[in-house]
Amino acid sequence: MAKRVRTKKNKVLISPQADNSVTPDDIKSTNRTHALSGWPMILAWVGMVIFTFHACTHMVAAGDTWVAMACGRHFVKHGVDTVEPFSANSHKPGPTPEEIKRWPKWAQWITDKVGLETVKRWHPTGWINQNWLTHVIFYWLSTTLGSEKNPYFNALVLWKVAIYILAVICVYYTGRVLGVHPTLSAVFACFTMFIGRSFFDVRPAGFSNLLVAVFLFILVLTTYRNILYIWFIVPLAVFWCNVHGGYIYEFIMLIPFIGLHLLTNCTKRWTAILYNVSAWPFFYFVASKGGPTLPTFLFLAMLVVMDIMLIFSKDRLVNIGWKGVYHTITAGIVAFFAMVLLNPFHLTNLTHTFVISASKHAERWRDIHEWHPAFEWDNPVGTAVPFLVMFILALVALATWAVIQIVTSSSFAQRKKRSAGNGEEYQRPRIDLPLTVIAALTIYMAIRSRRFIPVAAIAACPFIALFIDQIASSISAARNLSKNKRLFVSPMPQNLRTFFILAGAAAVSFFGTWWGLKIKRVYLDAWPADPKLCSVFMRMTASDAKPFCAGKFIRDNKLKGIIFNYWTEGGFIAWAQQPDPKTGRTPLQLFMDGRAQAAYNREAFDVWTYVITGGLPGSVGYEIVQRARMKAGVMRKGVNEILTASDYAKIGKSISQELSNRNVWTALMPAAQFDSIFVRSLEHDPNQRLVLMNNKQRLFVDCNTDQGRELFEGIKSGKTIYPDDFSRNLILAHYYLVYERTVEAKKQGLDSAIKAFRLNPSPAPMLEIILVAARFAELKPDITAFCKGYFDEFRDNRSDWAKRHGYRLRSEAARLACLYLQKVAEDQRDRELVSFYAAERKKLLNERLRISEEKRW
């Protein structure tokens, strides 16, 4: 039971820690019939498992996953240090004497006293991979369940499901320890998974989502069970700081937890003084950074409410007592030193976190979409609609709870006085200000940056459930006081309990069946996007779009030097190579990749951004692109519609020069960039030649370099090695159709394109046929016959092909053939055929859209 502590002024404060043990009995009645108590709780657990599986089915492109695999392999084979092995533009290990000269005077003084080697050990600089242990886990899982040559990537899907099963368990029991009904706790645990679903992907941040849930569960156990549970934050911090940089959340949220419990132990005078002296300067700092925005206003409202509660409702606040405060402070200090000592980067693990979040370049790195505000509705990363529902529900629940407590406080208090010692069952709910503030601060974080939406749901949902639970209890107690003159919560009627059980069974059955069938359709049935890369992992992470073929090409031809790559492709290119067995260094170094601040400075990111959009400021390419953008804005057209072939040639020459200045001789771009300024410009530069192309990637080389020239000439001579016959025939087709001049060469190019198509019926060879080969009049009859033959074959085999992997490629090729045949019919003025092919093309386009919707989740 709660401990009654008498103060100097003979006022009674309520502490949840008497013998260091508190149960929900201290918060509300224990003699209530729960809606799903007993065996029906099986329904609740099945429901939580179903919602968790559903949350894990969302498709998120796996940029970070492949970086993790490359880094994990490196760490397993070469250990963890700050020597970066994959990129030419990454941080170099240090600190060096030159770097130290740029440090603050006090840092230089420390270095002078302890020595450079000591500083290198305890504050190393260079490649700071705060996710190193997650990367090792990813690599170990996939190669242990598979092998080094053939990793079992579905193991990462199993990892994803496992961590969120653990997370939903923590969220559920957090609510239960708070005293929430099992029904409500289960429902809001499910809601937590639903809110975060679009942000759950196979990346190290998944560990932070889980460990936030574990951390909050520890705080709840500390408050309501035993203060010694707080010591679990020490091993938690050690594990967390090695798997993800989100570990800083633990230390940030310990501040309000300790501070507010400390304030509730002080007298009212000192509480008011200490709170206002600390809170309002902090608000001024936050407001100066954020400006007059919604998050700033909400933060101000929270501070005002806290001020009122600490002064006027202090006797109703949950308090762990001075002993709890001492233990928490001590555990926090031990956790901090353990975090510094027991990770390979020591102090840098801490300072790096502040560099990437609060340094002068931090805002530049937050240009990426996941750092943008939650309620930025056109943001392509995740969806904030469920979070908005949760946010509104939280505000409504909190306001309703406050109103009901105010309205019923007088009558409840009078009844308590008259029935003192009579064992009345209902007790007014106490206010857990520290944990509520932590939930509110986490919501504030999510509003500022949508990447925190999952942890906001984890932190807030148990408390929303608690407020709703307490609202229902207060209303029930008030009704009984009015009708029966007794202050208690009525047990749930048997018919209502039966209704809840039936409703729960119906909901579990409905969602289980619906989502189960969709899992089969999306993840187990034929995969239309690719005929080979069709495992659950490949579908879930869109990894079938990664440059597997280009990776083999790089390995087989032993490419080395520096490659200009797309941001999200860098990790895979590193993974696809054979590193040096002694150093782990990859032979073809990346220009940039998704590790961002962990491996690069801002200048490298700026150069990459400028180059891929046309050139650095002051260059010819940059000026042309800027003028085109201004015209496009006035004319309301796309930039590509403004730029001419001459413009692209000039931009291509400018980009080539920028790359050459940085010793870059090759560039690999994904299909999403085929229509970009960068790719179009390289295609117009005579020095940049394609040496590999398929449906997903294009690899350019600079023929002014020895490697580039050798690869290009090897297309015709056969010296350049290709991953398969499809790739070889397709590049031969492009070579003969674009670079050779004779009619025989053009015919040979068409033959190669048709061979490639027969090996892999897909858009890339079809486009080469109808766009490139069709420029030559002597080839048009053969092209027309080929397109008609394939279209007829497609119609005859359509139903059978639709059941096979890779159908969308065949379907899109048929649509392109239809487009060409429609143009031929228009030239022949055959209206009937024009109408026929136009209708067929529309059907195929609609089918493509339908497939995209059906196979996307």
C-alpha cells in the first residue's frame, strides 16, 4: 500500500514506495472484472501478434541495410576502428596534430597534458559507426543461417519480427504495471504497432524502437514495483550505445524523470523556485531554436501545466522518494560511464551524437525527408496520419481526464472524509508527472522530426490507455456515489464482458484473415517485379532493384579507383565487392553513401549534391541548369522540357570535368535516375560511354581513362566480362546501334537486342529496339514483325505468365510493343488498328497500376 509521509506542516504526501513495492491496487480498485480476464486473454495476445506481424510487412527500401551488411563483414573480419574502408571522400582516422590545432584551447590543453596517443584512444576521430554491433548482428545472422557466399537474407526479416514482438510485449506490460485494464493495454499495444508501421524497416533504428520500450518499462517498474529495477538501465545503456546512436534518448529522458521526482520531494516553496528557475530559461532556449511553431506552443503549454500541478496538486503526484532519486542518479552516472568505457569509440560515441544533432552543419544533414516534421503531408517517408489520430486522442483523453478529476474532486473528497477507515474501494488516481512528461516530450520530438513517430507511439500509448481507463473508473465511481451513496467502481456486467469477448474474437478473426491473405498475395505468390530476386526480404526492402548484376560486373572485371554512385546505392556497391583480405579496403571506392555524418563531412555531401544536379556553383553545367529552372518555373514546365541536346552536351562535359578533377572514372545510376539531368548529360558527352545496362542500372565509364577505354573496347572484342548472356547481348546491341555506322552493324545490333529480349523479356531490350534501332528505316520492317509477334505471343500466354515471377516486366514490354505498333498504324492511317492498339495499351497500363497497388504494402 502507499506510504503516508508526514511533513513539517503536518501535510500528507503520497509516495508509491513504502517497502519498495507498489501494485495497481494503490491506483484503483482491484475488484473489477476485466473484459478479457482469464482464458479470453488468448485473444488479446493473438491480436497483438497479428498487429505486430502486420506492422512488420511494410515495404521500405533498404539503403541502410546493405551498408550494414558491408560494415558487418568488415568488422567481423578486421575489427572495429575508425579507419573507413569503402569511400575516397570519407573522414580520415585521427585526431592528427593538424586537427588538434583547430580544437578549442581547453581541448588542446588536455591533449598536451595526457598525450596524443591517449586522446586517440579515448576520443578517436574518423569513421564513427555507432551502429557497429547491429551491423555485426545483421552479417552474423544472414551468414550463420546461410553462408558467406550465399547469405540467408530472410534472417533479417526474422530479426525485424522478433524485435517488434519484444517491443509490443514491453508496451503491453508497461500499461499493465501502470494499472490499465488488460483489454485497453492490449488495444493500445496494437495501436502502437499500427502507428509506427510505415517507419519500421530493416535498419539499426529498429533496435532503438525496441529499447525505448524496454527503457520506459524499466522506469515504470522502478516507480510502481521496486526502485532497484532502475539498475537495469546500466546494461541497457551498454547494449544500446553499441547498436544505435539513439541511446542518447535514455540519458535525455532521465533528466525529467530525476528532476521531477526530486522536485516532488521538496517543499512547495522550493519546488516552485527550482522549477521556475530551470524550466523557463530552457523554454527560452527551445523557443529561440524552433520559433513560433506548433511544437513550441505545445511545449509552452506543457511547462505551464507542470508549473500548476507542482504547486497546487503536489500531494497527488506519484513520488519514488529520496531513496528512489538517489538510486536513479547513481544508476544514471554508472550507465553514463559504462557507455563511455564499454564501446569502441569511448568519448567520441557521445560527442559524435551532439555533432550530428547540434553542430553548425546539423541542419544541412536534416535535408533528408525522415528528419522533416511529422505533419509535412507531402513527405514520402512514412505516413503520419495514424500519429495524428494518436496525437488528437491524447489531447482529448488528457483534457477529458482533467475535467472529470476537477468535477469529481470535491464530492469524492467529502465522501472520503465521511467514510474514513471504512475500506471504500475507489481511490482517486494519482498523477505520474515524470512519466507523463517523458511521453509528452517524445511526442514533441516526433512532431519536430517524423523519424521519431514510432518511439512517440511506444511512449504515449500506455498513458493514453491509462487516461481512458481512469476516465471510465471515475465516471463509474461518480455514478455509484450519486445513486448508491458508495464510492466504488462497478464490476463489468456479464453481458458486456461477453460482448467484448465476441467483439475481440471478431476483430482478431477479421484482421488475421484479411492481413494473412494479403501476406500470401504480396510475399508468397508470384512476384511480378523480378524473375529471380523474389524472396520475402527482397520484396520487403525493394532490394530486387539493387545492382546485383553491376556488382558481379565490378568483381569480374576487377574494377578499381573511384566510382560516382547514387546516395542509396553506395552501401550495396561496397557489399558487392571483394575487399582486400588484409585491410578490408574495397578496390572501387565510393564517392558517397547513406552513412552521412558517420563517414562524411558536409563538404563531401555538398559536392555530391551539386554534381548529381548538374555541377558545382560557377561551372557551366550549374549555370545552364539554374537558367533552365528559372524558365521552367515561369513556363510551368519540367526542367527536362527546357534543356536541349546542346545543353545536355555542355552539362555532360562540365560534369565529366568535375568527376575527372576528383579522379572519378565511372558512374553507376539506378533506373529511377535514367531520366535525370545527370544521366541524360552523361549520355550526351562523347567521352562517357555505357559499358553495362539492364532494366535497373546503367554503368558509364570515362573513355579518356585507361580502365574506361579498355572496358568499352572490350564490349566488341569480348574481353569485358558480363554477368550473363542477357547483359552481354544488350550492351552489344547498344554498342552496334549507337557507336557503329554500317548497316550491317545496325542489323547486328537489332539481332543482339532481340537475343537479349528472348533471354529476358523486359523493357530494357524492348526500348533499345523501338527507340534506338527504329531510327534506321532499313530495320523497321523487322522491328514491326518482332513487336507484332511478341504482342500476339503475350496475348496467347498472358494468363499463364501472370502466375510467374517477373510478369510485370513481360507486361511492360508488351505495352511498349503496343506503343510502337500504334505508331506504325498511325503512319499507315489504319484507324482500326490505331484504336485497337490504343485500347490494348490502356489495358496494359491499367494492369501495371493494378499490379503496383496489389503488390505494394
